[in-house]
Amino acid sequence: MLLPCSRVQVLFPQEKICLESEEPAPLLLDEHGGTLILKAGDLKLTETAAPGEESGFFLEVELTPGETLVRDIKSFAVEQNLTLPPAAAPPGACLVRPILAACHLPGPKKFIFAEKSTLEARPGRTGVMDLAVRGEFKARTVPCQEADLVIHLAPLDLTQLLAYLLALIREAG
């Protein structure tokens, strides 16, 4: 399943790294070896992150076209055996704990990851859900083929995130 994103940005000031999508990019929701993942690829090293910037992943997920997204989310949930709760008003934010949040950078051969992080989803500007992953990121030198970000989630956490996304889509009308 693909979620449309108007912004995908990865900031690691301690590594002097800023990755971004050059244009709107899809966020792939998939299953990989029993773990559910969110993945955005084709990121470009655009500049060096400033020392005062916050480390993490920052995305803007588009809430339109609403009917299509609702249908896709429900189909994905069925395929993955996720039980979505009945429709409800969204709380102020949705907080979940990823199993792993990671970023691959082929040029500098960096693997930047956090085994302890928090994913926060909240309403953004009109028609957008802001998604941020913050945590204690570490870097290792390893060969990589693609500049991307990957977020591994347990089924319950992805269910919570999808339910929140559905509530925001319905609220946006």
C-alpha cells in the first residue's frame, strides 16, 4: 500500500546529513519477514543539516483522495490480519514505539538507526498528517544500495497508526 507524502525529510545534524525527497513521494506500507514496515526511498542528500536542528524523520502524509485512502487502508488491514477499531474522533496525537527506525545512505556508506524511538502522528496543515520519528540515533559504516528510510512496527502499533490516519481522513471530510 502507498500513502502519498508531500514531504519526506531525514535530519541528522550530528552526522551533518539532510536527506529529502525531491518531489512528493509515496510511503510504502508492507510486510517484511513478519514485521510491518513503512518505507520511503529515492531520497537525495540535499544539504548538510544545521547543528541546532532536531534529529529524526519528518513526513507529511496527504489525507486526499480520502475515499481511495480509506479503501486502501481497509484492504491492507484485511491482507495483514489487522483489526481496525470502529470509527472514532482522533485524539490530539498518536504515539507508537517502532521496533527499529533506520536510514541508509549509499554515498557515505552510513546506516543510521534507532532501536529506541517514538513515532508521533498528529494533524498538520489542512489535509495533511504530520509524522515524526525521534529517538537516540546511532551511525555505522556499512555498504548501502539505496538512500531510504525504514520504520519497523509491530502489528498493534501499525493498527493504532492506521486507525488514527482513518480518523483524520474522515475528519477532513
